Amino acid sequence: MDWALYTQSSQVQLRFTICVLYTCAEKTQGLPGSGILELKRRRCAMGDKTYLLYDVNPPEGFNLRRDVYIRMASLVKTLLKSADWVLVLPPWGRLYHWQSPDIHQVRIPWAEFFDLDSLNQHVPVIEYEDFLAENGGPFIEQVYVLQGYAEGWKEGTWEEKVDQRTCIDQLMYSEDKHGYYRSVMLDRAENLLHDHYGGRDYWNARRSIVFAQHLRVVGDEFRANVIQSYDEADKTIFIEDWTSVKAKPNTALGGPYLAVHLRRKDFIWGHREDVPSLRRAAEEIHSLLKKLKLKKVFIATDADREDLEKLRKLIPEMVRYEPTWEELELYKDGGVAIIDQWICAHARYFIGTSVSTFSFRIHEEREILGFDPKTTYNRFCGDKEKNCEQPTHWKIVY
């Protein structure tokens, strides 16, 4: 039930039907029986660059959206072989997990969270607001909306197909009388699958997603002042130019602390078999502290105030990054999440939560830094699990 959107030699797989809205006179040729759709570059009156915009289903979280960016960057990387494409970065809005009250968290540019120069070293990118300023408006030549089949699938059948159909849902796009546009948009981009997950291009795109310097500084200051963790002693020296870094496995030592990511809230009922109770998690943490001969544990969690108080009683050794209101207003929930991840990435040992994209991103950061996989790819077991399956090690490729 997969189909492929081909651009020259690259393949980005999609699992849905497609409805296409054309806002200029000429339609793209194609959709032959093999399920191939060509994105053809057009030179327009406004210039030679072609802009690729995308959006993601609103309920999707911060860390999955970062993975979607990698998929889009992979597509642009291939398009660049035959034309001058630029990826437009969708501004960050209020996400489900960003629940801090009285904080303005809409239309946040990527530069608030990530280093744009690093992103541009992999593929050309531009902030959405800069795209508007450069083009005089959000002019889009085509919108590709990835959707499911309205009739669903027959039970027991397996087939590969693609159809161009009328959009199922009423969409917030309308035609314009002008025809000099040079942009294409992929809506619901989370439906794109990776071309070569875990390969060299994947890791290049992932390594280019460097956290913004001001957030790294906050994390480093916390490490130094609270848990006596320093890059030189920890063998985690950071180099700004990611293209020049090839950390060897098992070279990073990490700071003198255990790092934990413990998901609560919706995970408690959504993944109840995989998520431990607070008491079970505390038992595992104490066991690891003793085994690793460490005295402090840094905990990143979305637990509510009541659960946090229980954790403090169960684990007196725990420390957390807790921003002031002014810091929260400045860094926002997304920035605080990045600071947590940065601190977790530098620990002597990390243990996370099963199938959590927050934990996945920490795995990747530690892989980039050169940690021993045994200190990285670990997760808590549920209360009823004795020996649960641990996360897969995706080895970095240069």
C-alpha cells in the first residue's frame, strides 16, 4: 500500500492517495500506472528559485516534526540535482505538549530553536516570514495533499496503488488569477517516509539540525554549575561546523550523572504496558546509580506537579532544569525541551521511555557525540515486563 513519488533517482515513499490543487493553468503530466509522479521544475517570471513548502498535521509533536524535516530535506537534496530549490521552514505553533499558560507560542521561527547556518550547509532553507518578504506573499503554484482512501481498504488485501482524486476534506486554499508562481507545497508531510533511513544522507540531514547556540549555552551552564559536567573532562567537545565532525564510537565519556527521560501524561494510558510506575522507575534509577557509581540523576519529564513531588521523595538525588517565568517566556516550551535534551545527551548514561520521539532525538545526539551505544540505547520496562526489548542502535554513517 505504498506508492512512490520519484524525483530523478530518488524515491520518497508515500502511503496515501493524493489530491492536487492547481493554481496555475498548466497541470503536471503524469500519474502513470506504475505510480510515478514527477515534480517538474518550472522557470517562472519571478526568478529561477523554486520554493518547496510543507506542513504537518497539527496534533503531531515537536520531536516528530524534526524527523519530518529530515524527510523533506532528503527530497530537496535530490531536487537540487536538477534545479534550484529552497525548503521553506514552517513556523512553530502551539503544540499539544506546549502547555505553559500565558506564553506567546505561535509563529515561532526556526532560529529560536536551531542554527540556520548549520541547516543551510545541508540544503538551502529559508524562514517562512523571510519567504513572504522575498516573494511579496504566500504564492503557491501547486498544493499536494496526502490523504487516505475514502473507502478504506478491504480486509486481507495488499496492493500498491496511487490515485489522483478530489480532496476529501474542505481545504483552506483558493485559486489566484495570476500565473507567475514558483512554489510547491506538500501538506500533511508526516505521511512521507524516509528514502534511506539510517543512511549517509539521513545522518547528514540529522547532524545539520544543530541546536541554537543560546540554548546550548544554558544547558552547558546548568551542567557546569549543578552537576559539575564540563566538555573537556567529559570528552564531549562541541565543534560548530558539523560537516567537519566525525566522532569515533566510544570516545565520549559523559558527565558524572545519570540522565533519565520519563514520559507521563498521555503515555500513561496510551502506552501503559511500556511505561513504568513512578515507584518502578525509581527502583531502576537507584539500581543504575549504584551500578554506575554515580550520585546524581538528571530527570527530563512531563510529569505534573503531584508526580514531581512523588519523584523527589522517591529519588532525593534528582535534579531538573526548572526555568524562571522570564526564562520560559524567552526560551518557550520548545527551547526548554531542547535544553533538557542537551543535558541528557551529555550524561555518562542515558535511559529513556519506550517509543518516545523525545528519547529518540537524545539517542541521535549521543550517537553524534560518540557515546558507547550501551550507554545510550536504553529504556524503562513496564511494571509487568521483566526483560523488555531495548531500542535499536542506528549507527551513524559519515
